[in-house]
Amino acid sequence: MSESFSSYPMLTDDIYHAIGYVTEYPECTYTDNYEEFPLIIDGINGSASSFNGKIRDSRCAWYPDTRNLKVTKKCRLTSAYILFGLNGIASSNATLGVALRWISSKSDERGIIPIGALVRTDSTKEFQIEAVFDKGTLKGSLKLQTVLYLKDPGKATPAESHFAHQSGVILGILDQAELFIDGNGSIFPIVTIDEPGKSLWQVYYNESCDPLQDGFDSENVEIRLNRAHPNFDALRIDASISESPLFLEVISSALMVIVESAKESLGEDWNTTLSGDGYQSGSIAEAINYFVTRLQWDVSSPVNLAQSIKDFFEKNS
Amino acid sequence: MDWIELKKDSAQAAFDEYFINRKIDPAPQFAELRNDLCMLFDNALSDIGITSEEISQKNNSYQLDLLFGIKLYSTLNEKYGMNVRYAATDGIWRYISVCVVPDLVEKRYGLEHPDRFWKKPKRLWLRVLWWYIYLSWQGSEEETYNVLKDNSTDEILQLVDRCGRGGYRVDLCRTLMRKNSELDPGERRKNQIFRKMLVLNTARVQVLEPELSSGGNKGYVDSLYEYFQK
């Protein structure tokens, strides 16, 4: 789970597998009148080391406005020594750290919580992770990443001079999760409407929005499916997208309209968007950058864009 | 407080209406908030010793932003339950800006800047003030004022505009603001040190977490400053 290209060694998939990293799904609780209550993570999608899910309270008393959120979990490395020395990611006498990075991009806040340290002589090492978020601080979703970082570079031998040497540098992600706090956790803003006589689907794109600043959310961008249309049932929106070729076609076409609309309104900011600069977190431009860089959509022409979006859904649904 | 969120198109319509008839008619639960904000605004003007016609002269606009901003921040938080979650909700600020105190935004910016009323989320004047104070907060109004008193509107823009991917690192922002206040005001302005430190920070946080570096946020901020002293 390496983070990005860098000039020094980072955690590779091979090293990640070799260190025997094991984690579990986090436990979420909240405090009500000095008593702690469990929360449920619903609709888990993925494994303990990479998943998303929605937080739900069986007592219906937890709201992010009025209650805190405590997240705890354990994680373990069985062969930490592999991280050190020539074949690792830090010099033999360096100290690595494990930390929990959290991001609540809709509330414009992020932070990092140091958890513990690792040195070469550690074999099996277990960490207890705990984070408490005050009421009124989280919005949208809470992204959690357990990261490995350079705590102390130590004294590198000449052969180890290629390792990162600045303390605080992030060397890799051990696990990641996204807990949805508000809303349904849907990646795309899709709603159903009831408009007899109108088309099966339409795209709303707010022409007056600033795609560099304004959010990729239903205030500015929305895919609207018309319940009143005779073919609505054929969309089978409750089935998975792989079981509904019509739904796949609609979503692919709608996303193409969104990307093309954003391109139009971005104008000369289009290229900076593609290079990952100049936009706000959660903005339409950030979503476009994600489509292009992470999902590999080809924006070189409308034909290529349509094809690459369809290919993406064919492969991933 | 039962906040109201205003969508962008509704905010534009409300702003257009205010533009024509100057009518201010907030929902009943906002009447007290309106009174409070108008009073805080007037108090800030009288503390600076100016009238609303003199806001745009000299450094008055920053002094108003600072004095009014600190009181706005404290009053909204303590009396009306404002928190980060609400403060990050654009629709809430659009409602306050366009329906509760559009006259105050007008006095500060005139009506030719819809960005400050409803158009650009990160430029809404009242939202900007709240976040400027929140990201600079030093534990009390007095301490915060002391750290910000020699700044200008440029620092507000630089700080609040650079949210960064994922959001603000709040403790880092507060450490940066303290460091900036310790520098000579003349040198700061001449060399644009604050802006340079923020630009360098944006590059560095791509690969490291300041809080995890040796010396923590303070050591990290010192290193940002020292980089430009070589």
C-alpha cells in the first residue's frame, strides 16, 4: 500500500506482505450520560485492511452533532524487523512510528495521532489504536488510515543513505477505512424524481458553480432517475450494477455528461485540475482528477471518454 | 440553534431580492442573532473609531474583520452552538449572509461582490471570519487578538484559502499564526514570509506529517521560517 512515487524506498506490496500485518475491524462507541454505547458499522464493503461502511446506532441516539465518536482497534506486525536495513524502508538503527491519520474532508479537518514505535529488534508487535472525536467535529465521512512513518532516522550507514532521513515522513499505509457519518455513503449523487412525461434520466449540473471550489454533491451535480418513466423498472436500481445493463449505460452516459460539463466550466483550469493542483478538497475538480488519475478514464476525446467509462464499469461491477 | 441551510440557487434569488428592495426578513429564530451581530459590528466600528463609510479606508477593513471576527466567533460558538460541523456547511453561512445580516456584508464589501454573500463557499465573508479566528485561536479572545493584531486581510485570505487536501491541520495553523506574530511586521510584509511559509508547507505536507516530525508542529514551523533565512 505505497502512497505515491517518491525518491526514497517506501512500503511496497512485497514488504507489506512480508511484515505480516494483521488488523481487525474497528469498534465504534459513543458516550451518552457518562455511559459508553456500541455503534454498528453497516454495509461493510471490503476487508479489515481496506473497507468502507456506514455508522448506525441501534438506540437511534447517536448523531454527530450531539454525541462523540470513539474508534478503537488492534493491529499487529509479526515480522517488523523486515522494515529495517538494506531490503527494508529505513536504516538499521532507525525508529519507525505507527500513527492514525484521520480526515473528515466535509468538515474541512484532518489530524494525526501517534500510536507507537518500531525498532529493528522488534519481532511481533501489537498496537492498540484509540481515537476520540468530539461531538460537532465530523461531517460526511471519517477516513482513517494507519500509517507507517519515520520517527527517528537514526544513523544511516553509507549503504543506507538512500533511505528517507526526515522525521515525520510517511512511508506507507498499513490499512484504511472510510466510515460514513451522514447520508447514504453513495459515491455518486444519484436521486430518483417523479416527473411524468419526462426522460428516463437527466443530469443536473449547476452552471453557476465554481468547480474548483464547489462540492461534488447534489447541490451542484446530480444524476436524476425518473420513477414516472415506463422503463424505470428496467433500470433495476436495487440490483447490483452488473445485473443491470441499462443502469450501467445510464450511469456511464450521465458521468460522461458530468465530466464534459466540468471540462466546459473549468476552461483553462482543466489542465491544472488534471495535474492535481488548485482545487478544494471535495470539489468537483477533485472528483474529476480522481476519475482521470485513479480510475484511468481517458479524457483525450469524447469517444475515448465514453469508452473508458464503460470499460471501467464493465471491469469493476 | 435550529440552523437553516440555503442552497445556492435560493441564495442567489434571495440576494437578488435584497439587491432590489433591501428587505431583511429572517426566520423568527434568527432575530436575536441578527441583533447580536449588528451590535457586535457597531461595537467593532466604534472601537476602531470609524463610521461604516470609512471601512474601506487605510487598514480599517482588516481591523473590522479582526475585532468583529473574534466577537462573531465567540458569540456564535457560545450562544448559538456553532461548531466545526456547522461552520463547514456552506448553506448555513449563505443563509446568515443573505437573509440574516446582508446589510453588514454590504457595508463591508458593497453589493458588487456576490462571492462574499453566496457565490463562493470559501469566500463568504462571515464564514471566512469564523474560520480565520478558529484556525488562529490561542485559547482566549485576548491571546488570539494579540497574535493577529499586526496582520492584514492578505493573511486572512492566505490562511483560509489554503484548506489543502482533506482539510485543515488545525494545530499546525495555530502554531503558524503564533510564529507569524513573533516576526517583525515590517519584514513580514516586505518579504511576504507568511505566504511563502504556507506555499512551502503545502509542498512538504505531501510527504510528511508536521506533527510527527521531530520538534512537532513548533519545530516544523520554525524550519519553514528558517528555510527563507538562508
